[in-house]
Amino acid sequence: MFISPAYAQSAGTAATTGGLASLISFAPLLLIFVVFYFLMIRPQQQRLKAQQASIAAVRKGDSVVTAGGVVGKVTKVEELYVEVEIAANTRVRVVKATLSDITSPNSKPAND
């Protein structure tokens, strides 16, 4: 009455373009993942590697900031712990993994 019957196209044309059409429809998702990897994931991995390297290279005399915000100077380095002097004759023992920023006394601060 109001709706005319719909007829399917021939099956031959749909079969030949089916593989290409599915690849083209999948391409934007693949492109989004590649862009996301290079803009988000890869830089974060590089920052993490650099921070782990600086934590492994911490030495006596370095100024450090812990994840809790405590600022001090390293007085003793052990395998898992670092002893940090936060005031005159006040030393705390901190887990190395909680160090968030390390500044060597010889290095110049970065200009922002």
C-alpha cells in the first residue's frame, strides 16, 4: 500500500566489494589507534623510563622531592631506600620508588 517492496541487489556485486568495504570501514579505527599511540602512550612510556633511570642513579647530595611533597637532600642510598635530610638533624627513610623529582647539585634548573 504505502510501502513498496524492496528488492535486494544482485549478490555478485556485494561479494566482490565486501572485503574492501570492511577494510575501509575498519581503517579509521586503526588510524585513531595509531595516532593515540604516538601522541599518548609512547611519550608516557619514555617519561617513565627516564624517571626510573634517574631514580636508579640517585646519589648522596642530590635534592629530591617525594610523591608526598617532602623536599630534602639525600644523605644515604640503599638498594630500596633513601635517607633524606628534611631539616637540620632530621632524617627520614623513604622508599626509592616514591621519589618524584631528583635534582643533582651540579645541574642547572630548567627554565620554563
